[in-house]
Amino acid sequence: MDKEFTITFMSGPLDGRTVHFEQPEIGDELVLNIGRREGCDVHLPFDNQVSRLHARLGCLCAPVTATESVADPFLLSFWLEDMHSRNGTYVERDKQPVQGRTSLRPGSLFRIGRTWMRLDEPLSL
């Protein structure tokens, strides 16, 4: 059973393109690097407002209490952190850039440089 979450580009040359990431195992955390640098998990070489390592997006898969109907339940939570970029990282319509780790709700838009992206609702297949 593959479980994944996706990020969809909402502007720029990749507008409409979706990138897929495997959900971490229960008890684990996946951290994605976002930036202009080659090798970043979300690579934005076309946006000159993006720092080499601009931000990180984390996905934590935490166990929750089991029930009779669900043997291994889990809860996914997401966070976004600016990595001291020159131009900041923004969520939704906030005028102030992200400070430290900020919770990110699936469906939220966020901006790295001039590029808008959306954290999509996770899918369980």
C-alpha cells in the first residue's frame, strides 16, 4: 500500500505540475529541502528570488490510538521553516515571513521566492 503526499506548483514555469513524495513510516519524519541549489528535493533553479537552500518542509507521521476498525492508525502533520533566506518564506496571505517552524495545513498555499506552491491533501492508496 503506497502512501504519498504531493506539492503542486501554482505559478511559474512549472505551474500545474505536481511532485510526489512518499509518506514517512509511522514514528518517522521526512524533511524536504527547497531551494535553487542542485540536489534540493524541490528544485527551483528558474526563480532568482530563491536562495540556494531557501526553506524546509517536514512531514511527521505519528502513531495514534488504535481502534477495532483501524489497526495501525497514524496522523500526518506538516511544518514549514525558512532557512534564513534573503527573501523570506510566506504562507497564504500572511504579510510577515515564516519565523521558525510553522505548522502547515494540507491545502495551504506557500510562497518561496516568486513561486507559489500548494501542499496537497495526502492520499492513501
